[in-house]
Amino acid sequence: MSTNRYHWDRSHPGLTSLQQAIDPLRREVVGHSVYHRLTSIERVRTFLDSHVFAVWDFMSLLKSLQRDLTCVEVPWVPKGPTASRRLINDIVLVEESDELGEGYTSHFELYLEGMRQAGADARPVEAFLALLGTGTAVPEALKDADVPQAAVDFTGTTWSIIENAPVHCRAAAFAFGREDLIPDMFTQVIAIDDPDGVLTVFKDYLARHIEVDGEQHTPMAMQMLIDLCGDDQAKWDSCAETVRTALQARVALWTAIERSFETAPLQAAAQG
């Protein structure tokens, strides 16, 4: 795996060793066969039904980093490494309030719009959000909202990282379990044939993430990780373990979604 694609200003031996440690699993994620099996609108809808929860917990992972690397309390006091403050706030700005036409939206809300345009089933994620709004804990909300099991398992892993991992490990999961993967994954997904134009918004979401993650957010996340781990090899080693857990969960999510494709044509026939 070449490091030139990141175009970072700083390098670090710990980052290089982390890349090498997780490379086999990374290759498994970006080389998964699920991308090439999105060959019908029914299969794309099945993909969207589960993947939307990965879009949601991405935001939760990101906000957990912002919470710990900046001050989001009142009264305000300076908090966190100054460079990491800037990096995380810049990423949050785009992810939570990106420019869209003449207005602004989060990428999660853009994804939901894409689901609705494609005819995917947004009811479980909407029920999930409603439960969270009433104070229901994430694990219980996942169970009560009739969320696809593949998404329950994946989001459960992410939530465990958010609740239990130290900030440097969460930053590693964000950098290598999300930002670094997205351009390579989504470039394959965006190639889906869409003769009826029902995936326009979804493809807009994919294109925007390929752009900002490949050119901006991935190198920013790497810089943040260098700031947080420095020369502490124990931190780099613990980061590698967390990233392996995140990547294994991604492989399991893709495999479960791919297996569920076998029933998608039957569902489509029943609807017709």
C-alpha cells in the first residue's frame, strides 16, 4: 500500500507500522465482492437498508472525537492539542453541515434522502432516531427499531469502541476504519448502473465523500493520529488492535449484506 496517496505533510514510523499491521484486513475490505454484486435496484436497496447505520455511527464516532479533543461545554476552557482541534472541527464542519445547492445538510441526511429516492426502507433508521430522541440507549434502540441484524452487529462494534476505547484508538478507528477506506470502497459502488435515475442522490453522496475523504479528511485524520500517539509505541500498538476490530466488523457487514442479496429478487417479485 503506497503512502503517497495521502499527501500528508508529516510522516511517522508509528503510522507506517500501523499501516503495515492492518494492511491484510484493509485489502480484504476494499477487495470484497459485495461491490460487484450491486447489480439490481433491489440489491442496492438492501445495501442501503443496512449501510445507513454505518453512516450514522460514523457521525457518532466523529462527534466523540470532537467531544474529547475540543471543549463543547459551557463555560469554555482551552482543551486538547491545538492542531487536532482544528482538524476535527474542520471535518465536523463538512460532515455535519456541508454545502448543498443553496443550503446546508449533513451527509447522513443526504444519505437518507438518497434512500428515499431509491425506494429503500428508511423506517428502521427513522424509528431508531426517534428512540434515541426519547433517551433510549443505542443497544436497546437497535433492537427495538427492527434494524437489520448485519447493521446491529456492525453498529454494536462501533458503539463499543466509542464507549470503551481511549481517544487515540477512536481516532485510529476513524482514520483507518473509515476515512482511509471510503475512496477505495465508494469508487467501486458509484459505478452502479442506474438507468432510471433513482440513485442520483445516493451517487451525489458517494461522489462528495470520495472527494472530501480522499483529498482532505484522510490526510487530516492521519495528522491527528500522529499528534495523539507521538512516539508512544504502546499507543500505536493499541491503535492497531482497535483498527483490526473495526475492519473485521466491516468485512462481516459486507458479507452479511451480500448473503442477504439472495432474498432480494424474491422480495422484488413479491412486490411486483
